[in-house]
Amino acid sequence: MTSSYPSLALHVAGQWTDHTSGGSRPVVNPATAMELGLLPLAGLAELAAAAESAQRGYLAWRRVRPHERYVILRRAADLLRQRVDAVATVLTLEQGKPLSEARREVTLSADIIDFQAEEAKRLYGRAVAPRVEGILSHTVTRVPVGPVAAFTAWNFPVNLPSRKLGSALAAGCSVVIKPAEETPGSCMLLVQCFLDAGVPADAINLVCGDPAQVSSFLIGRPEIAKVSVTGSVAVGKLLGVQAAAHVKRFTGELGGHAPVIVCEDMCEGGAMDFVLRQAVAAKYRNAGQVCASPIRFYVPRAHLGTFSERFSAAAKALRLGPGMDAATQMGPLSHARRIEDMERFVDDAIGLGARLLTGGHRVERPGFFFEPTVFADAPASTRLMQQEPFGPMAVIQPYDTLEGAIGQANALPYALGAYAFTRDLHAAHQLGEGIEAGMVGINHFGVSQPELPFGGHKESGLGQEMGAEGLLHYTEIKTITVGTPF
Ligand code: NAD
């Protein structure tokens, strides 16, 4: 046990509890494989209590005026900033990313909550001119959708819940949040910030349990009006079907397989340095466990050799270690299953003829470490070219024409993040318009910003989070039309 790790509890019906009917499971430090704590799991009794509490919380919170919601949520963001050291430490202990990355995640989460809090004041409606005599007004307004069941992945244990809690609460909804069972501690501390800031205790329930049971039970409950999930495409589809069966609103922030097109004009001298510096940092951030992580690099055929060699050398030079060590550039993968999955990607790619340039192995030390891995010339039939590896793995492919590269970038059913590097204004427009993705970054990887909508096209998702759009997905349109009494 680690003293800086909290004792774990669920927040159900207005209070923290570790007396639950669903048993418990250990939470493990991925840098050491040692247990950090025991997570109590919700059984059906706690899940029902959470849904009922969310309904009470909704009825209370939706009556709070938008300006007051803004004040409370801004206060929550400030508390999160004040507690950055404690929250980031817990995040790194349970998830593995370097402490500096964890700190950035926490402060960015505070900025996301701030932005959504501000947007609470801007939920505008409109007045429509009546077309016939005898009608006084038509008003089109936005109202909160109701209690939300929210499910989040383990790769950004504070950021992902912040997006959902920030937007849903700003809109006037209550939330039952289920963080990933691997990383509940930092989400607990986040929820405490909202409670300390003045969000009614019933407006936020935090549950963990058997994910399939929790999701199907909550989605089927009459109190729950909306489902929001950040996770894999497979789970997104499953929960989307369940939500549709009850005609419940659904937002899915799902997996990606981000392409990067490097244009000819960025392959010489300093320009290639500029691309490589950003590309390697973006690829191995959070050990590649990022939905918008660059995966497929498309490089002009004549430059494939140089680009691949330099990319692989930079990847190989990264310092691996526990996230709590200041010198660490890449931490462990989040759990043991990720290592096994990486090995399956590697075996499949080598078996089908891809060239392994560096890495490809687990690191023999305690914890779940895997080498930064780079492939080149992977056939389209490899798993790596078809499925999100969600780990420290890149593949470098040649292209002959820009149109061809855009075609390859668009070949998969996923379309979340995509990137391109060029100095040519015409090419920048061609790439921005031609690449199918929810977010296209030209000459940088920073597509995830509190002010910008974040979401995928095709199978990568439905709806957006953050930006002005984030809040709207937690509202419904309501029309009120008033006629003269007689
Ligand atoms: P996952 O799909 O296994 O789980 C996501 C969440 O859904 C977890 O809380 C999980 O417990 C829960 N869940 C609910 N019902 C479930 C069920 N029936 N079976 C399994 N889980 C269920 O995803 P993960 O492994 O936690 O996260 C990795 C995935 O998340 C990647 O595909 C990544 O690209 C994606 N992701 C997307 C975004 C985005 O914003 N688009 C951000 C981060 C991660």
C-alpha cells in the first residue's frame, strides 16, 4: 500500500461508501505490479441507489440558475488546480504516465471544466415569429437532458471524467460516472472537488463494478436519460445499441487509428527535425495509449529510409521507467493485458512480412513495460494496419502521390484524429479537406483543446466533447408556444 494513494470508495446516494454488495478488486500500480488498494464494487443494490440518487440530484441541480452553476463549477476547477500535486500523484500511481504528464492532464482538466462552466451562461434559445394571428410567442429553448450514465477509459483518468462531468453539470444534468476499474482513485479526488465546490451530493454518483453489468443495468433504468461513453469502438457499439433500445441519447468518444502525412517539403534538413521532434513526442506520450495517437506515418518513398531510421533512433533513445521518476520519458502500459496485446500485434505484423525497425518486446523488469516499437512496410492485412494498437507502436509507410497518401489515410473505418505536415498552403487545404477525421492537425499534434470540439467521424464516435458543442450534447430542444387565452 502507498500512503499517497487514497482508500477507495464509491459515491452513492450522497455519501462515500466502501460497504458494497459487489465484492472488491485490487487496483495495481503498473510500474511495479504491486497492489495500491482494494476497490469496492457496486452490486445491483448500489446501482439502483445511484440511479435513484441521480434523479433526486437532477431535480435539485436543474433548478440552480446557470450563473450559479457557473460559479460552483469554476470553484471546482480552482480546487482541482489547488490539489494538482495530490491528484497527479494518484493518477501516476494507478495509471503509470510520467508525473509531468499527469500534472498537465490535471491542469488541462481544470481548464476544460472552466470552459464548460462559462458555456453554462450561453445556452441560448431563440424567439420565432408566429405565422398566424392569436399566437403570442414561440420560444425554442435548450433544457438539460436529465441524469447521465457516463463510462470512461483508463488512459486519461481525470481528463475524460472532467469532460463528461464538466459539460453535463454545466448543462444542468446529474451524472452517474463509472471510471475504469483500473484507475478509480484520481476520479474520486476529482469528484470530491465538485462536491467541495457545492455541487449537490446526489448530483454526482461514482460507481465501479462489473462493467457489462453496470452499463446494462444503468442504461435500462428509467431515471437515466443519456449515455456517454469514452472507450473502444467495440464497447461503444454495444452501449450504443443498448441506449437505442431505450431511445436514450448517446454520445460515443471511441477509438481511432490516426494517420500522419508528411509532405515532400518537410523531408529536408531542419524541416524533418521539426516533424520528428513532434512526431516521436506525440507517439510515445502516455506510452501511445491515446485515442488520437499518431499510428500510421505516410512518408514520400524517397525519404522513407531516412525518416524511418531517425524516427526509430529517437524512439529507442526514450528513457523508460516509473512515472514517479523525474527522468522518465515513457512509463509502463496500464495493465498486463496491454503487454499481451502488444505481443500479438508484433507477432502478427512480423508473420505477415512487416519490417520491425526497433522494439517489439516486453521489458524484463517489474511492472508492465513494453519497448517503443516501430515497423515499416506493413501489409494492409496486418492487424497493426487495421486495428488500434493503443500502445507504443508506430508504422512508417511509403507513398508516391499526395492523393494516394490521402486515400491510404482514409482507408480505415476509423476517423478520429489525423495529422499532416507541409509548408505549402495549397497542400494544407487539400489535406485539411481531403482527410476524413473529426480533427485534422496541420503541422502540430495539439488537436485536443478545451475550446475545441473533440469527436470522431465514421466508427470513431458520435457527438463531440469540449468546445461550445460539448455542452449541447447534454441538452434537448424544447419549444414553448403561447397563444392568447381567448
Ligand atoms: P473499453 O471500451 O474497454 O472501456 C471503456 C469504458 O466502458 C470503461 O469504463 C469500461 O469499464 C466501460 N464498459 C461499459 N460497459 C462495458 C462492457 N459491456 N464491456 C467492457 N467495458 C464496458 O475501453 P478502454 O480499454 O478502457 O479504453 C481504450 C479505448 O478508449 C481505446 O479504443 C481508445 O481509443 C478509446 N478512447 C477514446 C477517446 C476519445 O475521446 N475518442 C479517449 C480515450 C480513449
